[in-house]
Amino acid sequence: MKPIYEEVYRPWHGRLVPDPRTWLIIARTGIRLQWKRAMIYTLLFSTIPFLVRAGQIYAATRLADFPELAQMVQELKIDAAFFSGFLQGQAFFVFLVLIIAGAGQIANDRKFRALSIYFSRPVLFRDYISGKFLIVGWYGSLITLVPGLLLFLFMVLLSTDGTFFSDHWWVPLALLGQSAIILLSLGGVILALSALTGRARSAAILFFGLLTIPEMIRGILPGLPSLGFVSLQALLKQSNALLFGQELPFAFSAWAGLVVLAVITGLSLLALWQRVRPTEVVR
């Protein structure tokens, strides 16, 4: 037997094959870790508008026969604008949930040098980012898509005939589309800020500033419709009105606004690609 110092070690020339379920594992773990007090309280408070809307649906469908309530019930019109207004009313809770769920997603990984652990598995960039997007998308959908679909189903079940569903069958698609636009654009922004700043608190502050300051400037200068293109809130309200067939609230093209939102999402992914790369941890 040769001494150990005379042994020749042959390098391994194989290829590491990523697990196709990696993104799901990252998302599932992140969702579980984000289930904490701040998130639970925010989700609980977000159910208040849902319960109010559900009560309005019940009143509109079941209390119309009471003379003393007839006037009030007649003012409750359950149509596409009803569901559009619900999504707009959830905006504040969506902002809170995205800050809680997304501000520290990548910042904490960079802070604790966890990227080297992720990418040594191996984990591809698309797996890592898809998992992070799914985390913020999961909690964001609990504020937007899930309650919106439940309200629609509640209305369909309480309807005395099938006219409501036949007239508004497309509303779930609008709910799905608008929820996807909200979560992709705002979720991309919060994750990009988390990666760029490296601190959860800084990402949360910048996210709040990007949502409020351009909107304040647009409100101060209402004579400049083009300022709506720099306001995330205005862009989302415009897309919401477009998808639900409502009158546009601002004097700029809703389709151009969708293009701007797509560009914002693309820039967010580019920022993530620059800040979260497997090659950064192999030096």
C-alpha cells in the first residue's frame, strides 16, 4: 500500500443537477418563517373590509323584501365596480404585507451570508427568485385575490337566479389579472430594494417613499397627467379601472401604464440579477 502522500486524487468531473422543486422548498420555508405576529395581525385587520363587503352582499340579496331597509338596499349595487372598489380598498394592507413579507427576504440573506449556502446546493437564480416571489405573492394574494374570489362566490351562491354569473362571469379573471399585476410589480420592487439596500428597514422606508412621494407630487400638480406614469399607485388604479371596465380615473393611457408597470417589473428583475448571482459567492 502506498503512503497517503503518494496517492493521486482524481478530480470529480460530474455536474450538479438542481432539484426542480427547489423554488417550492424556498417558498414553503419562507412562508412558514413569515407567519409571525405582525403578519397575523395585519391579515386579521385586512378581513374587516372583506366582512363589510360580505355584509353588503347579504343585505343586497336577502334584505330587499324588508320595507324599512328597501331604500338602503337599493343603493347597494353589486357589480364589477363593487369588486374593483374592494381591491382598491385593500391597497393599504397590501403595502403592509409586502413590507413585512418582502423587505427582509434578500437583505437578511445577504446580511447573514446565506447566499453561499443557497447556491452551494446547487440553487439556480430562477429557483431562488421564484421562491422569494412566491413568498410575497402568497401573502399578498391573501389580501387581494382570495377574498375577492370568495366575495364573488358568495354573491353567486346568494343570487336567486343565474343572471349575476352570466353577466359577470369575467370578474374572477379581472380579479386574477389585477392581483397578478399588483403582486408582480410591487413584489418585484420590494425584493429589488431588499437586494439593493441590504437592510430590511432601509428597503421598507424606500418602498414607502416610492409609493407615497410620487403620488403626493401628482396630487400637487394635477394639471400634468404624465406624472401618473411615475406614481405606482396611479398606475395600479388605472390598470384596475381598465380590467374591470370602469371609467379611467386619470388622463393618461391605461395601456401605456401597463407597459410602464412591465418595465418596472423588468428593472426589478435586472436589479435582482445584478445583486443576487451565484458567481458572487464563489471567490
